[in-house]
Amino acid sequence: MAGKGRGLAAFSFHVESLGITRGSMPESRVGPNPLFPDVEFKPVPLKVGDDEDYMLALKQEMRGTMRQLPHSIKPLKPKADVERYKEKYQRERQKLLDGDWTPGTSSAAKKKPIKVSVKDKEQVLSQLDELEKRDNVQSDEEKEAKKEKEGEGEEEEVEAEELEDEEQEEENDYIASYFEDGDDFDAGSDDNMDEATY
């Protein structure tokens, strides 16, 4: 019945038979493990020289060229659920950077000016003058119509105010006639005496 019950832990066999004694147990660690453990094999140092620099520059140039080729597919960024304010401007900036824009050329320089003859200019000017005259005549008529409407509008406002005053008096009559003189609201009712009044 060894090992059952409370108290000291007891084994059903002798620990000394395994070769473990109190002094042979590993010590407990007090501090953290080292950040960089010792490396058994040291890395080979990099070669430095003109040949290696040339190969590195050549490799970087080749990578850049491969990224700019049409068959190079750029990974799509996952679309966010919420669009940030700055993302709109970042996309526009990226479009400008991706485009084949070269300094000194612009879309305005590519457009050719349209030549307009003297007859066409005179015709356009005469049409504009006619439209201006029509507009002046219409604006005068509109001013007269507004003055007439303002006179009528003032009369309507006075009538509307009188109607509102009459309606307010009628509403006040209802309140005044609801309780006759001398009657108090719920003053004489003794029906609910056992209930508390708040």
C-alpha cells in the first residue's frame, strides 16, 4: 500500500536503484536564458571586392527590370472594409508614379488650338448680344411681377395673423370652460381614500 494516502510522496521502488541521488539532480536556473546561444560553426565571411560589387549591382538591376516588364504581376492588396481618407490620395499618387510621365511633356502641349474665323466670331458675338437683350427684357418683367406679388403677399400675411389669433382664443376658451367657477379638480372625491396621493 505504498504511495497511497496523504503525506510524503513515496515510490514503490527505490530511487537509488536508478542511480539518482540528491546531489545528482540538476540545479534550478535563476536567470533567463541567453539571448543568442553560442554557435558551434561560425559563418563564412562575405567576399569583398570589385567583382562582388558588380555582381550585386547587376542582380539588383535585373530584378528592377523584371518588375517593370508587362508580364510582371503585382500582388493585389486586400481591400479594407473601411476606406481611409488618405487612401484616395495615395491611389492617385500611385497612378502618377505608375504612368509613363516624362518631364517637359503635358497633355496641354499635345492639344492643337482650334482656329476660329472672323465671321464665326462676329456671329457668336451677335448671338450673345441678342440673348443679353432678351434676358434684360425678361428680368424687367420679373421685377414687376415680384412687386405685385409682394403687395398681395402683405395682405395675405395680415389675414393669416388674424386667423391665428382667433384660433388661439378658441383654444383658450376650451380650457376656461372645462372647469366651472368654484369647482376644483378632484377635490370632493372620497372614493379612493385608502390609496396614497402623490
